[in-house]
Amino acid sequence: MSKGGSTTSTSSIDPQIKEAFLTNFQQAQGVAGALPTQQFAGFNPMYQAGEQALVNTGLAGPGISGTDLAAQMAAYGGVYQPAAVQASQLSGSNISNYLNPFQNTVIQNTLGDIESARQAANRQIGQQATQARAFGGSRQGVAEALTNAAYGKQAAATAAQMRTQGFDTAAALAQQDIARQQAADLANQSAGLQGAQLRLSGANQLGGLAAQQQALRLGGAQAVMGAGGARQALSQQQMDAIRNIGLQRLGIVQSSLGATPANLGMQSTTPQYSNPASGALGGALAGFKLSGGNPLFALGGGLLGAISG
């Protein structure tokens, strides 16, 4: 059988520490009550200018218009079809345009001269026949016939030669015009191809320059926005510092006080329990050892142990 009891201990804090703690608590309440609403720094003009430039460049920057123009140039160059060069041929109607308009006149004049010569030759034959008293005879007729045939042959040959020369000259002139026309067509075709190639090359260069220009504009706008953002961040830090000055001061006071005290003068009760049997046994054992084995001392120690237990 055991019996129990309780003991009460009282602890108290140092009055100065308690006063400092309460003062700190009141200061914390004041700081919390006076703490303003969190404020945020607005976009400054530099940031807004960079943002506007970024929007303008992204939606309708000079690089975009340059790229559109490059695409049009590439489209024009890509669909270019050179004109086919036709091989021209000579025809009678074409050659007639190159014949000397005075050719027939020249031929007629030449034939007239031949005819005059023929007539003169026949007169000479007649004179000779008259002198030989054979005028109108067979010999005169044969001589005139031979003369007429010779002059007729000469007239035909001369006319044919002159017409041939006129035709050859006209054909050569027409051929030269055809050659010049074909050369001009080939030159135009070559110029058109070169123009198409230049447009394609220009489109390629223009597209690359437009992309670089667009990238430079966007990079510049982003750089301006970054500078404006840095200023905005600085303004935000300044606003936060003004708002947090009370919290910083309170933190310094709290660090000086250290940890919060364990209690502020509170009481605590600790129960105690006893066991007479265990006390008697322990007392008897102690008296026996102290007496050097005397039973009387062991009995007395047991009684004392039972009473105290």
C-alpha cells in the first residue's frame, strides 16, 4: 500500500525583463496597427516607351514591311517567263520591202541604151549594104538578124543580172534586219532573265536586312524596357524600405531581448508518491549494513523506513 502527496513550486520573471517584454509587445502592436498597405511602383516613362516600341515593332515594324517587299520581289522574279525567240524566215513579201524602188527605172534605162546600140548597129549594117549595093539583100537581113539576136541576148542577160543583184542586195538587207531583230530579242530575253535574277538576289538581301533590322529594333526596345524595369525595381525597393522601417526597428528590439521568457510567474504542482513496505525493506537493509550485521539495527532501520515511506 502506498500513499501520495504533492508539492507546489513558484517561479517568477525578473521585473525589468517583464517590463521590457511588455514594452516590446506593445511596440509590435503599434507597428502592426500602423503598417500601411503594400504599394507597387508603377511603370516609368522609359519602360512605357520601350514597351510601346516593342509593340509597334512587333506588329508593324520596318522589318515586316521590308520582308513583305522582299516576298513580292521574289514572287515577281520566280514567275518570270522569258519570251520565246522565233526564228524569222525570208519571204517574197519581206524582200519586196527591201528592193530598190529605182531598180526598174535603172533596168529600163540600161535596156534603152542597149536598144539604141542595136539600132545604131543595124544602121551601120544598112549603110554598109548600101555601099556594097546589097541593101535589102539576104546578107543584110542575116547580118541584122544576128545583130538583133546578140543585142537581145545582151539585154536579157543585163536585165537578169541587174534584177539578181537587186534581189541579192534586198535579201542581204532583210537578213541583216532579221539578225538584228533576233539579236535584240535575245538581248531582251537575257536582260529579262538578269532582271529576274537581280530581283531574286535583291529579295534575298532585302529579306535578310529586314530581319536584322527587325531584330535590332526589338532588341533596342527590350533594352529600354530592361532599363525602365531596373528603375522600377529600385523604386519598389525604396517603397518597401519605407513601409518596412517599423518592422526592421521591431526586429532589432526583439533580437536584443533574446528568447521569450519561459513563464511570467506561473505556478506548477508536482505530485509525490510513498510506499511503506519498500521503505521498511530499504531501511532494514541500510541498518543491517551500517551495523555490521546487527539484527537490532536492521529492525530499527526498517521501522524508520516504514515511517518515512
